[in-house]
Amino acid sequence: MELKPDFNKFPDGLIPVIIQDSTSLAVLMLGYMNEEALQKTQKERRVTFYSRSKKRLWTKGEESGNFLNLVDIKLDCDVDTLLIMAIPEGPVCHTGSDTCFGDIPPGQEFLRELEKIIKQRKENPSDKSYTSSLFQKGINKIAQKVGEEATELVIEAMDNNSDLFKNEAADLLFHYLILLSAKGFSLEEVITVLKGRHKSRA
């Protein structure tokens, strides 16, 4: 469905844009777009604003490298405000905070950071890294490890040792993230599938 915001609703031709983390759902920042900024964002899949101070188009991260990777765009009922779901590469705020409204709670941020580390171990192997060694052994070994960890978790579920159960659950989640990376997928893509199922069954 084509987005048709009403850019003529405001004298300066700009509409407000709310940026939300597509994984944690934290509100990251507020910016403004004109029609050209929206088109550039949709084409390049990286969020571009119109900077009122610079008086030009401004791609978030063009200097810092902290880009906002586009996932989805929604238009509000008055067709004068956009909600953009994005995956941030690093801190969003110029102060170094995760968002312009403060840091995201550690529990919500950690899995995203862990995914980044796993990706780094895949792209820049280290002889001292267990994760890199799994990638080097190939998809069959990684899949086998996920199966082993799943079995160990099931065994611990039969007992009443909470600490062992949580440790095995953590092992399974870690190796599952490695498997996703090895297959070229992200946790966000799996979450999107889950959200789709939830909506269809609601």
C-alpha cells in the first residue's frame, strides 16, 4: 500500500516522524521528513530526515555510523505523522544514549548486542573464539549443537534444579542465535513471523 502523507498540512512541508526500535519497541527519537526524505528512506532502507538546523536532507548516522535501518513505515489516521520501525546500529542519541529519551533497559538491549557480537565472530573469525570455531565447522555442526542443547534443556526440565535449567536454556538460546546467523537470518525476522501468527489468531 502506497503511503500518501499530507506534506501540505504544515507551512514548512514537514511532518513529524516517530522512530521506534522494531525489536525492543522502545521509542528512539522524533524527527521530521519532507517528501524527498521519505522517498530516500524508502529507496535506501536507511532513515533520512530533513534537518531543520542544517536546512537539508540528513541521513541518521551519516557521520557517526549509527544508522537506522528501515523495517516498516506506518501512517497515522490524520495522514500527517509517520511511525517508523527501525533497527538501530549503535546509540541513537548524540549524547551516546540508546534513545533520545534515555537508555533502553539492559534486558531488552542485550539480545540485540549479542546478535551483533555473533555476527562479528562470523565475519571476523578469531582462533580464540568458540563462536568463530562453530562457524568454521559449518552448518551441520551448528545445527547438531542446537539439537544437543535442546535435549539437555528437556532433561533439566524433568528435574527441579532451577539454576541448571536456566543455564541450559541460556545455552540453547545462544546456539539458536548462532544458527540463525549461519542461515543468514536475524531474531527480528523470527519475531516478525511470530507477530504475524499472533495477529492471525487474535
